Amino acid sequence: MKELLVSSGFICISLLYSPPAFAGRPLVIDDARPVAEGNFEFELGLVQSLPENGGRDRQFPVMAATYGLYKGLEVGLGIQRTNTDLKGDPPVEGFQDLHLAAKYNFLPGEFYDFSFAFDLKVPTANRHRGLSSGRFDESFVLIATKHFFPAAVDLNLGYTVVGRRAGEKLENRFLGGMALRYGLNERWRLVGDIYGLSRVVKGEKNEANFQVGVRFRPNLPVFFDAAVGRSLLASGARIQGTLGLTWSRALNF
């Protein structure tokens, strides 16, 4: 019975947290351009959801740190803390698994960019508390960006190899989605994305979500962001909101 509850809790978290790789806040769909060489970015966010059947569902802090290792290549790590108490599942609270990521811009251009991103989920969290599967997951994402000043469109196509134990019904996952970014002026940008994910467990339904938001940059090396969204399928009529910031600066060693 205990193992059943743990498995149920982990599956629930897997359904709620879908981004397979780092993306510029507040979006899930990533853009192809990496962090500039020698630059460091730190992201901090809060995600609050209203599940269809009620209950508590919050992720805070959601953190990621990324560094431009050299031209066209960024590396980073990320982690988040979850606090959920959903109907029919045991409450889950604590930090989830650590993610290690990299993105390589293999075909840059003035009006287009193509990149490849990799994300490795390392089982650092407590499996018995429902915070981890206890297995590594590997995500691969192909990213294409087309620039139409002052707008840009991003396309993502990804695949996640899910680590599983004998007898578990977890499945590998496909990701597909598109994002639109539109610059109103030097400080404000409108953003939005729509994406779908294949089912995480045999017998469950696929996921589809969208969100719209804004980014604001004051006269500081910081972006502030906010977005709201909801699910599009009957697999769970969730409403979600996120707030956060991205701080960046050049590092000279």
C-alpha cells in the first residue's frame, strides 16, 4: 500500500511539472539562442495552479542557473520545491530532482536559429516521499526560431526517455509546441506558448496546455515576468499562474 501511495504521488508530480528543459521565463517552449558567452543567468519563479478537483498545488522556489560556456553553448542546472495536496493523492512537499542541461546553437543566423537541447534529470530527491522516481530521465529537444522583428516564433520538438523500475507503467514522452514573442518597446514584451505532451502513464490521457504573459525589463540587468494559462484537454482542466524574474550579467574571470 505504501509503494502504491508513493507511486501515485510521483505520477501526480510528473503530470504537473512538464517542462523537459530550461526555457526563458515564463514560457515552457524554449528559444534557440543560448546565453551569450561569458554571461550568467539566474531564474527564480513561483507557479500556482488551481486543479480541477481542488486542493493545493504550488511550486516555489523554481530555480535555474545558466552560463554561456562559449559561443553557441550554454550549460545550466535547475531545481524546484513542490507543495501539493490533491484530492485522491497523498500530500507531497519538498525539493524534487536536480536537472542538468545544455543547449547548443548549431545553426545560427540573422533571421533564424536552430539549436539542440539536452536535459538530464538526476534522482537527487526522496523517492519514498513521492518526490522522485529514483531513476534518471534524459530529454532531447530540437529548437527552431524564426525572427520577424519585432516578433519571433519558436518551435520545439522533443522526446524524453523515462527511467522506470520493473512493473512500472511510466512511458517515454513526446513534446511538441510553439511560442510567440512580440516586443512592444524596449521594456515590454508579450509572450505566449501552446504545447502538448504524450501521456506519462499507460491508460492516462495526453496533455495540452497554453499560457500568455508579459516580460518587463526596467533599467536594470533583470527581467520580470508573469503569465497565466490553462489545460486544453479533459485530462485536467487546470488553471495556472506564474511570477518570476531573470537576472543576468557578464562574468569576467
